[in-house]
Amino acid sequence: MQNGTATNGFNVDNIDNYVLDANGNPVTNVAHFDLTSPTANAIRDMSNYIYRIRKFNQFLQFSHGIYIQNQTKIGNLRVLLGLRQEYFRDLTNYNTKEEAEVKQNALIPRIGLVYSLLPNVNVYGTYVEGYQPQTASIINDPNAGGPLDPLISNLIEFGAKSEWFNRRLSASLAIYRLIQQGGLYNANDPSNPDLLVQLGEEEAQGIELDVAGRINNNWSIIASYSFNDATITASDDESEIGRQKPNAPRHTGNLWTKYIIGSGALEGLGFGFGADFVSERFGSIVRTPEPPLFPAYELLNAAIYYRLNKFQIQINVNNLADKTHWVGGYDFIRAFPGAPRHLLTTVSYTFYS
């Protein structure tokens, strides 16, 4: 800033208050990290940095719990019942005149059912609730906008697991609905980058399918697919209702196949090939008219194996096409790039077989 201080935000209406470079852009307090620079890792002169000191008062937290759980079997039905009592206690501004005590208690049930429909097919259902107070760093941050309610949730899931062809093929299917209340997101307030907002409710419902099997003794395959419709269902900002949750793709999946030569001069040599895909997803969307959208991506991976007695060497090449992709992030400035093409070598030894 022109007055010798530094700030976390930039307001173009007050541009005269900022130090600008030759191109009219605001000068950063800390130089950006340039991956293309050969001296990017050089030692920086931190004496030129401007720091803003912020003091946080002490806090003291206690968490106690007691639970009872019982599992029983009635014919082909297995039943799991559990009940947990949680006790949370926070002392804010600890050991000062402003010390205040906050108590939170929660009774959390858990129910699980498994039924053996056939000797090789089990179906199941589960219901569980969650309760989690906001973290101490958020509670203790005066700029976060607290006090903040705890994060509460409930999950209902039904599914089936099965094995076929003398356990050569296994498959599982799950259908779920998860409701969460009290999730925190950045308010995207230029005047207060630490300000958080708490959403009323988020709901995720979807399907997960996993298949693993052996085509023969040397050839195996694994595949999975997930559909996740995770949306904001309640908010004080109506424009957010119905939006997909940040960093929650609707579609994800992967496929991997592996073949090991079982005899001959090349016995023990194997090859693997697979692919992963993730559909597009939003970054931080709260209080943002046009949320950042990270594109979908597909990655190809491969591997070579060689086993000799109890030794095995394995070489994985991930992201074969060296595709630029983004695994998530908050916005286009704070985006998380995926790893470029890279090689991983593993040498292992089995002490018994």
C-alpha cells in the first residue's frame, strides 16, 4: 500500500491507495513463485516483506464420549446397534477476563443390517449420524464471522456385495443419501478474506459400483464407477440452491487390467494398463455469481512387473499422455494442478508365501 502497509484484498475503486508496477498492476508483498525460473528456489530477502501481526487469544477444548454397541445374529440377519454420547467443552479467551465457556452435547445413533440373501450374495443397510464442532482455529478467528454452529449430518446407505464363479468375480453396489448442515465456505469478501459463511443444508445422493475379477489365472481386471449428485439444498442466498457442491464431480471412474505371464522364458513378466476419469466440477461457489469451473479430465496409466522368486520390481508410469489437469481448488488463482507424467519404481521382497 502507499502508506507502507500491506493488505489481503484489492479494490480497483481505490487504486490510488496501492503501489503499482510499470504495467499498472498492484505490487505483491511476496513475489510470486515462477516454475519456469531457474532461480525459483533461490533464497528470498524476507526483510523486505511487510507483515501484519494478528494476536489470537488462547483457548482450551475438551472432548469426551461414551458409547455402547451390540452386534447380534438372527438367522441370516446380522444387526449392529450403537449409541454414542458426545460431550464438547470450549473455553474461549482462556485465562483472561473475557473467558467464556461453550458446551455442546450430542447423542449419535448407529444402525447396521446385513442379510445373507444367497450363499454368495449379501445385502446391507446402514444409518449413521455425525456431529462435529467447528475447528478451534475457526472458532478462535475473530475474522471468520463466528460464532458458528457445529457440522451435523446423517447418512442412509443400502447396497449389495457378491462373489461369483468360485470367487473369481466380486461385485458391490451401493446407493446412498448424505445430508449435511453447517458446512463452511469462504464468503469471497474482498474486505475480509477470512470471512466464512455457513450453508443451511447440502445433500449428496448417488450410486457406486465396483467390479473385480480374474478372466483367467494370469489376467485380472478392476473397474469402478461413481455417480454423485451433491447439491446445495438450503441457503440464505437463493442463487446457490441447486448448485453442485464445490470440488464434487458428478461422475468418476477408473479401469485397470493386469496380465502376468505364467510360464516360459518370460515367466513372471507382467503388464498393466488403466484409465481414470473425473467430470467437471465447481470451485468455491458461495457468493460468486459465476463460479469457477474446472474441466473434466481423463488420464492413462501403465505398469510393468517382473517377479523372480520372492523379489518383484514394478514400474508405474502415471499420466502417460502428460495431460495438464486440475484436481480441484477454490478459484482459478488457488487451483490445484494434477501431477504431470511421472514414473514410480517399487522393489519389494516377500518373506513368506
